[in-house]
Amino acid sequence: MRVLHFFKTYWPDTFGGMERAIHAIACGTSKLGVEPTVLSLSRKPQENSVFFDGHWAYKAQLDLEIASTGFSLGAFKRFGELAAQADVIHYHFPWPFMDLVHFGMRVRKPTVVTYQSDIVKQSTLLQVYRPVMHLFLNSVDRIVVASPNYLETSAVLRGRRAKTIVIPNGLDVNDYPAPSEARLQQWRARFPGKFFLFTGVLRYYKGLHVLIEAARLSGYPVVIVGSGPMEQALRGQAEANGLPNVHFVGAVEEEDKIALLTLCSGVVFPSHLRSEAFGLSLVEAAMFGKPMISCEIGTGTSFINLDKVTGLVVPPADAPALAAAMAQIWKDPDVANRFGENAAERYENLFTSEKMAISYTKLYQDLVRNI
């Protein structure tokens, strides 16, 4: 069975949460007999059409980008060629240009949309896009959402429950090999003792300005892994407040990230807006058996991290509450260990790549048989 995934970006151009989710679906289902292909846009399409982890990542020329939405005339032809060879088309929402391609190429194949997130930031443009969005979501055969929390709180999905199913995003522990002792020692030397960890792209909705304020209030060491558009402003905030306990290490190699996950005392994920629809970094934390702190924003973050079970959930954009949660985990190792053990168990029960791949493969098979 051949499945074509379509999204605006993919490896090697970018590899954030959305791209990692697509990658996990493609790799997981390929082990079960699916032949996945991913089509995305790129400024250098000829250089980036590559065979990657068992599947082809094809590119169309990115011609224009407006409000984080890429446009491409060449994508229509490229999509048509690849769709003709596919048994199922798998879209990843949101990306308004994708809707235009879907209607422009008059897709007649079974279709599924993984609904990654509501449109939050571009509220003005949403007023223009909304009619097309509803037509698109009504036209596809199935919608997948990664958590029941998101299904319950999304106004867009509320009226489409009959065609919507929940398949949690999953990760494969085998993609996270144990770091070398030398790499562990390197980070132990840099950050001796306990510390809290954040990993991810430094975007506006990640709530890192709140985490920095919580670090000021608490004095606990916080290591921030990643880069992104908010990095300069966040560094400036930490410097202006004279916070030697906030450490920016930038984007690091995978072995370094795994080493820091291994060594940290807990993972803090302070995303405060619904743009954070799931939180794969929390799945990584659960996989490593780490206690977690996140915010209640009505999305998958509170599906992964259960309050007082796998960690603590605090109100969004509340630095004193975040600092208090950090203090609880810091000062009570028994509670922290219990949260971590529960997190690892929850990962095994719900968030493995294998469980996710089995669910998607069954969905593809059902679509091909019944549509």
C-alpha cells in the first residue's frame, strides 16, 4: 500500500514537532508493509529530494511564503504525479495552500487528515480562509487528532466527531540510543548536580519567557536546548535579569540531547498557547522516565502529562505557579521518582511508535477497503 504525505516542510529543511510526527508515522508504518512518500516545499528542491530512513522525501519549489504559509506552482504537478501512484493521501493540517492543491487536483483517492493544530496566531487571515478550511475538512474521508483533549476543546473538530478518531503521536525508543560515557561526562562537567530541562524550537507559544521568570523566582538551574525565532529575545531577558542559572545551549546533536535527557531532574514544558497541540518533547520525557511540568491549555500536553500522576500541570503563563511546581519536584525526590515511573509506564501503554503505526496502518487499510 502506498501512502503520500503532504505538508509544507520536512527534513532536511526543517525538523520540528510536525516534521518529527510525520517522520514517526512514515517510519512506523513502513515496518508494517506501507510504502510512505513525503512531499513538501523547499527553496532547493533538487538538492533535497532524498531517500530518508526508508522512504522518499520529495520537494517542490517554494515560490512564496506569506504568514508562514508556503505557496508553490510546481507543487500542483508534483502532487498530481505522486498522488496518481498512491493508494491513500495523508494530509497534515494546517496549511491553507494544501487545501488549494487538494481541490485543484481533484483528488479521487481515499484521504486522511492529521489535524495537528487549530489556527491560533493568524486569526485575521483565518477569517478569509475559514470557508475553504471547512470545505476541505468536510471533503476528506477521515480526520485524526492526537489526543482526546484536543478533540474536546477544538471548536473546528466539535462538529466532525463522526469522522474523527484519536491516534496519539508516538516515538520509537530505538531512535534514542544510550549516549557514550564520555558524552555524559562532558555534560556532567558543564552542569554538575540537578537541573531542569527544556527541549524544542524556541517559538512564541512555548512560554519560555515564563520559564525564565520562574527560574528567577526559584533560583533553580534550567537548561534550554534548541534554537528558533525567539532565541535572541529570550537570551536578552535572562541577561537583563542577571540569571546565571538559565543556560542556553542552542541546537545540539542528538546524542547530546539524549545525554541531557538522561541527566536532568525533570522536564519543563511551559507552552502557554493552543498552538502547542501535543508536545513530542513530553513524550520524550516520559520515555526517559522523567517527571514533567506543563501547562493546562486544553491540548495534548495534559494527555501526555497527567497532573499529580506523571508530573504537575499548572495554569498557563503563571510564573509563580511554575516556580512552585519546580520546587515540589526539586525538594521531594520520592514524588519526582514516582512521577517518572508513572510517565515511563504511560509511554509504554500509549505513546510508542509501534502502537501509533498499527493504528495508522489499520486506518489506511479500512479507507482502501471501504472508500
